[in-house]
Amino acid sequence: MGWWRISADTLAGSRFVLSPLAETAAALRLLHTARAAHPGERAWLGTHLPAYRALSAADPVTALLVPSAFGTVWIADFLTVTPRGGESFEEEVERVRAVPAAAARTQLRRAVGGPLPALLDRDDLADRAAGVLTHVWEDAVRPYWGRRRRVLEADVVARTAQVARGGWAAALDALRPGTRWLGGDRLQVNGHELPPREISGAELLFVPVTAQRTGWVSWEGTRRYALVYPCAGALAGDRGREPVPAALGALLGGARARVLMLLGSPMSTSQLVAVTGQGLGSVGRHLRVLREAGLVERAGRTGRSVLYVRTAAGEVLAEAGRGAGAGAPSAGARVGS
């Protein structure tokens, strides 16, 4: 297994950041595999896969570069440059384009595990990778970035709250399959047999993406490391589409009943906005009414965000609604919608 040695100071100073480029690289991987994890991804693939396949068919270098760069165990570093936080897509993709030709060839050889195919033994690998990423960003990510950003921000709020409640070990164990805290100063980052790395003293970043069957690690020299992970499935679209019980919807109204159903575990206002697709003002009004009715309460605070959860009375009402049967599902947050 691959693991990192991390000092307590490095872990305490780690942070969650968003990266438009990481989101785009994850989208590119989803287009390459064409394997959806849930209906939201399936709908997104149906919309954007034809254009991506047309791009590949028109350019044999691109058609070979993408699967080669994703490799089997190792991803070519130039495809997933390490996020720094606070950068735009344009700033991040320029760092892809700036990778020297010799370094790009070396990274690609490592990804394929041997000599490069003749078609890929060239000087413009990084520039071509930047071009593919730009196409995917413009066509398949940027149109949805506002909504995806809210989903990713909500995930960061949830992870931060998890750290506050259960410590880093619990939060790291839940990031993605293959990642877990081994105890002492060791973090397992994947299930591959790779040499351990000493990263104490470096900057450690955790980067969520909305694609559900992906994740990777990257580093920039020895000063910055990143672990990219899929955001919580509930935020990616599964939980937001859970049907609201018809009886509960009739009693409270469909939108308010959905908020109550989602609060079986603590969530912030921003998370509820991301999952339900409702506006901030609407969610705030629903929370106020539910609190005044004694159905939800504040469960604490993480950073600047207040977390809400169902009260005992709210639990009784939610369970009674389930027992009375579910109505038709209403629209929730969906990746690519």
C-alpha cells in the first residue's frame, strides 16, 4: 500500500481547497471511462460524451494520449498538476502547459510503464494535455461550475465538521476507498504497493471533486502535497433525490419537507442549498419555520457555518411520514444539472 508519514503539525495545518482543474481532470477521466456512478453522471455523459468522442476521433494523438496519461497505477503528473488553492482554471491550466517537454515524456513513460508509443514521443505532450483539459472545461464543466462549486463547498463544510467532531482519523478514513489513518504518523493514500513518502513540514491539501469513481494524489516538489477525493455521495446527487413522503409533503409543503428529511444528520445552510437546489432565502425560511415548530435545532458550528439537525419531534414526524409512504421524487442537486 502507498502511505505518507505526516507530522502532527503538518496535519493540523492542512486545509481543504477547491480546484477547477482537478474537477476538470476528474471529468476527463469520467469521459474516458464512460462509466457513470449515478443517474446525474449518466445524464451528463449523455450530453457531453459525443463531443469528446468526436474530438478523440479527429485527433489520433489525443485519442492515445488520454488513456496513456491516466495509466493503470500512475497518472502522468502533467495531467494533474498539484492544486495551490485560489487559482482560476486558466491559471492552473497554464501550469500544465508550462511543463517542460522532457519532464512530460518522463512522466508519461511512468504512467504507461514502459517506452512511449511512437505517436507520443513528441515535445508537445503538455500543450496537448492542456488543450484537452481546456476543451472539457469549456464544454462540460464550466457551464455547471457554479452549482458544482456549491456542492464542493458544502462537502468541505461537512468534512470540517467531521474533523471537529471525531478528529482527523475519522475524517481521513471516510475520504475515499484506500485512504485511512494507520495510526502513529502514517496516512495510507491508496492501495498500491508504492514506497512511503515523508511529507512532514510540507503543505497538505485535500481537494474534493464531484465525480464519484475517481481520486488521486499529487505533489509539487517536496513542499506541497494534495489528495484528491470524491465528494460525499449525498452531496453529489444521491441524497437530494430521495423521495419526500407524500403525507409529509402535504403537511409541510414539498420543499420544507425535503429540508426536514435531509436533516437526519447535521447539515449547514450552504449544504442544503447545494443538495436541494433551493435558494438561500428559501432554505433559511424553511429552517426558521421548522425551528419554531420544534422540528429542527442548531447542532453546533463549524467555522462560520451553523449546522442544523432534526429534533426528537422531527425524527418522529419524519418516520411517521416514511411509514405513510413516499410520493414522487422531486428535483435535487445533480452533477451536471
